[in-house]
Amino acid sequence: MNNDPELNGKYLGQISEDFVVVADTLKEASYQIRKRKFSDYPIFPISKIELPIGQLLIGKTELAVNWNYNASYLDEFIQREIVSDEAIEQFKEAYKDPDEFCCLFVIDEDFTNFVYIPYPID
């Protein structure tokens, strides 16, 4: 559930490059998901193709970024059996402070995993 040690430079570079552009939007979406009591565990699935998980928040053509960013939360991941019933507590324990970290679910050809990336400090 933590950052994958196999997260290579290719992904880290692309994600970090995009994150500078999208961080404020994702942080606000995370805040709204929690404030409106949808979930205490916002998750942002990202992929280079359209995903059936969550709602599209930022399309890669909208801001000229490398990834599409969707907004979702833990309950959808449980319903879709991406997080199994047995792994819910483990997920919650591994989940980092959503005011400081963004929980991305990266889906690409060679890599699918949760990645926590810190929001830039204002």
C-alpha cells in the first residue's frame, strides 16, 4: 500500500512534472470530498487512457499534462474489489494525511499501484 520501491524514474518524473500543475486542484478536491463527508480517504486514479474509476477531474488535454486525473474514494475501490475486504484496515493504516499527501492510484501498462506524493508547501 505504500510507494512501490519499483517506482522508477520514468513514472516519478512524469508524475512530479504533472503534479506541480495539478496539485492545487487535487488538494481542493480532496478537501471537498472530506468536507462533504463522501469519504475520509480520497483517491485520485491517474492514467494516460480514460478510466472507469471515479469521475474525470482533469483531462490530459485540458492542461497539457501527461495523465488524466479522476476523483474517487475508498468506498468505490472496495465496491470494485480493487481493495479487498481483508485489506481495508491495512489501506487505512497506510493512508497518509490527506492535508499533506495526495493519494494517487497510478494505472499504466507496466505499473499499477498507490503512490503518495506530498503537496507543495505554500
